[in-house]
Amino acid sequence: MTDGNALADESVGVTVPDEHVGAFVAEAFEDPERSTTWEEVVDEVVADDARGAWDALSPIEQVTELLAMADGFDERAVDRLAAIPLDLAAPTDRVDELFAEAERCRRNADRIRDGIAAGYADGRLDDAALVDAVEVYGFETDTVAERERLLESVTDAYGYDFRPYGGTLMQEPDDDGADGGVDPW
């Protein structure tokens, strides 16, 4: 193995200064194709009769709960996608249902994390609250990576359409080499 190949197999880390960690985390959670607000996410995931208990939680506890919900949606998306056989000639109704449910779970997970990023941008969460919540709960990047890998496998097998994680950040440049314009769908 050459030195160049050895580096390709190793993770390369960059130290993020403490005062920028919150912004770095928020940017990782942000979905460039959405403009979800904190309030929208809270309205969607917290029942009216549980709002008092929700409001009594600290910002760290609230973000921890939201991260747990997002992770649960990611896990369900992985389960649905893993249940789809890749050797069928054409999708069946069951395959269509599993794929649609996986896409719904993926959207929910990404929307929740985008709402967390919006809460940070709006000042609802400070650096310490966001970073502490991620340290308490974690962020399952392995689950997200598995979700995206399975999604790509299923779409390759059946010809479904999907946007890779990151959406517009992964768009091909125009003929003149400039970044492509925003294509919302």
C-alpha cells in the first residue's frame, strides 16, 4: 500500500475551535433545501397537552429529545429500506410502500435536525446548549450514512427518484463551471 492509499483509508480530522463548535454542529444539521423553523418542529412533534412539560425542559433537554426523535426516524428509514429486496425486476406495491415510508422517515429526521439548526440561528439555543445536547445524546452519523447507502441501492435497483443528503450542496456545476442554480425539486 502506498502512502496515498493509506491516507484514503484513514479519517482526517480538523480541530474546530471551541467558540465555533455550535455553529459547526448547526451547519451539519441544516438542510439547504428546507427553511424549517424551531416552532414548526415543536408544533409537529409536541402534542398540545404535553406543551407544559416541554416548556419546562431546559434547552439541552429539548434538543436531546429532538435528536432522539430524529434518530428514531433514521432507524425506521434504515429498517424499511433494508426490507426491500434488491433482486426484483420491478417494484411491487409492498416495495412502493416501504420506499414511501422510508422517504417519509428520512424527511422527518432531516426536518427535525433542520429545526434544531434554525433554533440555534434564531438564538433559541446557544453554543453550549447545542453542543451539550449533542454530547449527551449524540448524532448517529453511521445511521444517516447507512440510510443514504440503502436509499441509493434501492433507487439504483428500482429507478426511484431521490435527492442525495445535502441536496443543493451536491449539485453539478453549469457548463461554464459555475455552481448550479437552486433547483428545489
